[in-house]
Amino acid sequence: MKSKLILCAALTGSLGIAGCADMSASQQSTLSGAGIGTAAGVAVGAITGEWAWAAAGAAIGAGAGYLTEQERARQQAAQKAAFNEGVAAGKAQSK
């Protein structure tokens, strides 16, 4: 019985991961954050007996995942702009 539960959980997890293949980076980060937050909320809920922690964990995790991806995108854009500015300055000096 225990091996069937483990197999079922592994299969469900595999299908869940496969479903994320065509998501954007922002969607993947938000979903990952929600999953991690839910797991943390379930752990706290199991200890305290208050299962609302799972929903709170999911909401907080999703928000954190989304904001993390937005910050990553902002940093990448800033790095690209700095690189392009440096290239332009180098071309100007070489003339």
C-alpha cells in the first residue's frame, strides 16, 4: 500500500512538472513560490492544527515568486543597458 502511495505521488509530481514546460519564467516562478509556500503552510498547519496556514503560505509564496522574477527581469534589463552603454562608449573612443 505504501509503495502505491509513493508511486502515485511521484507520478502526480512528474505530471505537474511536465505541465510547466511551456510557461513563462514569471509563471514558473510564481507557481514554484506557491508550491513552496503551500508546503511550508501545510507544515505549520500540521503543527498548529490551523489549516488556513496552507492557503496563507500559498498566497505569500506566489507573491514572493512573482516579485522575485520581476526583480530578476529588472536586473537583467539594467545589465543589458549598461553593457550597451559601455559598447557605445568604446566605439566612440575608438574613432
